[in-house]
Amino acid sequence: MIRSFRPLKNLLHVSQVRSFHKTLYLSNNQNYSPGLVGVIASESSICTVGTGEGLNYRGYNVMDFAEHSSFEEIAFLLIHGHLPNKKELDLYVSKMASHRELQKPLKTILEQLPNTSNPMDILRTVASTMGCFEPECDNASLHKSKNNQWESADKLIASFGPALLYWHHFHQNGIRITTTTLPQDTIAQNFLKLLKQTQEPDEDMVHAVDKTLILYAEHDLAASTFAARVTTSTSSDLFSAVTTAIGTLRGPLHGGANEAAYKLISQFSDPDQAEEGVMKMIKDKEIIMGFGHRVYKKGDPRSAIVKKMAKALSEKINTQESKDLFKIAERIEKVMYREKKLLTNLDFYASVVYHLCNIPTSFFTPIFVIARTSGWAAHVIEQREDNVLMRPLSNYVGPDPSSTEFRPLLQRQ
Ligand SMILES: CC(C)(COP(=O)(O)OP(=O)(O)OC[C@H]1O[C@@H](n2cnc3c(N)ncnc32)[C@H](O)[C@@H]1OP(=O)(O)O)[C@@H](O)C(=O)NCCC(=O)NCCS
């Protein structure tokens, strides 16, 4: 039997359409989950968060990575699907280094962007600009040709630090820096060399930044990753997905929390003052940045690693400021647990680590971008393998359509 399509209105009288809509939104109501809490939106083999044996990337425990690996190994694992052997890793490190030379038009754009811009806006613009100059593939064949996705992901990760620091030094110090360093330099080494314009950054600081990159690399369907997958689900390109994700990461409830946590900690000059201030914030029902998590309710496993690094760095630097900073952070942690039973998330002590590495506060979230681009790319690639357009419904609570009458412009009061 041939079934011809007839628009709904041809099948039903308009009043029946209205009652149909009412039924529809009433039935949606039953599945409504504000903030998508508890909703499973995709299948993934990339990461476990809060299930099974803690946090794992492609089955491997992140604790082992934090102990034994470099960020490049993790980026390779996430994007290319397996842990590299020594030869593959050496090649990958030098390939990433080869992408640090920025294209001239990108440098011109970075020079034109205001020196007052938020560094997250700079990175969002870098991702978008790279999508214009080095697109993944031509638009017409976007959904068919995915051959450049791995290359594009690597380029983005390798270019973000150099681009941010090119913009920074041009506007802050009036210099056009060379963004390449030694071909064997890791992303952490390159970042600190460019930031501080030195050939010999402190090894413990390089180690600390490298470890935070590993811990920030992937976290399942965090808001930015979900946003990247939504963009990908429309058969869009990787640069668009990463641009979307950066915009989503920027907010203080997500990636911006590390900057907000440092602002909180640094406003106090000693632990007693911190206790008093945080008690007042709790009383005023304010959100304390760097605490709590949508998934981890018994603590963020990454937190202990960054806390240990923050303590070691503060002791190594051994100034009154470095020691006080750590003590203030610890007191806030103690008060939050005592008063609210809330535990620190990764962002809290990561902010202390970054400050102790002399990294400007506004670069904390951009470092998160460099790391998480590996996770975003892994999800983009995975979404494409078995794509379904993501298109949820809303629970309509607006004016009742059955009593909302349209009047042409001149008949309106
Ligand atoms: C991450 C976050 C958005 C998770 O939110 P969530 O899943 O909705 O948290 P919950 O609903 O489980 O919170 C339970 C209670 O603790 C409170 N709470 C959670 N995190 C809090 C925080 N950081 N400061 C103060 N109170 C907090 C909530 O207000 C809620 O209180 P209520 O029951 O009286 O309304 C939230 O913890 C937060 O805003 N944290 C600060 C920002 C941050 O650090 N983000 C980085 C996340 S990795």
C-alpha cells in the first residue's frame, strides 16, 4: 500500500491540533529533567566518571597517567584511540611541535584583537579562524570526508598555547614572539617557555602543568563536551564543534571555576580571615567556587593529585605568600567540609598550582581548553561513527495556544 504524507493540519481540525499539542506537552512533562540531570544522551567508550573504578580514559586509570605519563601520551590515546609506543610518541611530540608555527593571517588577526579581550575569547576566535584558513575539508563533502579530523584536532591542541601567548606578548610587551621552541618540547614546556620567554622553565612547574593537562583532558559528557557533540550531530565540522565547546567551557560553573576559585582564595590574607569570609558566604547562600560536582558526590579523584602538587610547589617556592596561599586554601576546604559536607573539585587546587607557577589568572581556563580539546576531539570522532541528530524537546509552559489570538500589526494596541 502506498502511504502519502499529509500535513497534520490536513488531517485534523485546528482545535484538534491544539488539543494534540496539549497532550504532547503534558506527556513530555513526565520525562522532564532540568539540567538533563540523570539523562543518558549517548554511548561512549572514552571515559568513565564516577562509575566503576574511578576516572578512566579508554579503560586506563587516570591515577596511573598522573604518575607515569605525559599529556602527549594522553592526547594521542584520546584522539588516535590507543596508547602510543615510544616511537609513536616521539613522532607525535615532534609533529605537535611542527604545528606551533602560526600562519601569518592568524598572527595578523591576533594583533587586531583588543588587548582587553578575555583570553577565552581569543582561543574561541583562534579555533574559528583556523577553521577558515585550514578547514577540515570542503563543506560539500563534510559528512563524507573525515580524513582530516585527527590532523585538525592535533593542530588545534598544538596551536592554542602559541596563539594565546603570541597575542599576550604582542599586546602586553609590544613584541612579536617566535612561537616555536625545541622540536622535543612538550606542550607544557613550550607553554612555559613562551609565557616566561625563557629557555629553561622550572622543571617542577613544567611537571605540574603537564599533570594538570592530563587531569583536565577528558571528563565524559561535561557541558562543553555535550555541546561539542550536539554541534557534531548536525554533521558540522570539528572547528565549529571546538568553537562551541570553548564558549561553553568559559562559564564559571564549568571551566571558569578555576579562575573563580583563585579569586576566592586570593581575597584573604590569612586562614582565619578565610574562615570568617567563607562562613559569611555560606550564611548568604553564595556558591563557593571549586567545590561540588554534578557527578562526583563523594569527592573528585583528581583533587588529591593537584592538592599534593600545590603543597609541594608552595614548599619549594617557600615564600610567605606561597605558604599562606596553600594554608588559606586548606582552611577553606576544611570549613566547606565541616559546614556543607562539600569537597573540592579539580579546579580548586589547580588554581593554586597555576598561581604558584606564575601563570596569569586569566590563562587558567585557556589551559583547560588546551587539555580538553583532546577529549572534545575524541567525542567528535566518536559521535560521527554512529551519529544521531541531537534534538531534545522542551516542556512548553508559555501562553495557552487555544486562547492566544493573533492580530495583524495595525489592529494591535
Ligand atoms: C558543579 C555544580 C554546578 C554542581 O551542581 P549540582 O549538581 O546542581 O549540585 P547539587 O544539586 O548536588 O548541590 C547540592 C546542594 O549543595 C549546594 N552546593 C553545591 N555546590 C556548592 C558550592 N560550590 N557552594 C555552595 N553550595 C553548593 C547546592 O546549592 C545545593 O544546596 P541546596 O540543596 O540547599 O539547594 C555546583 O557544585 C557548583 O556550582 N560548584 C561551583 C562551581 C564549580 O566549582 N564548578 C566546577 C565543576 S568541576
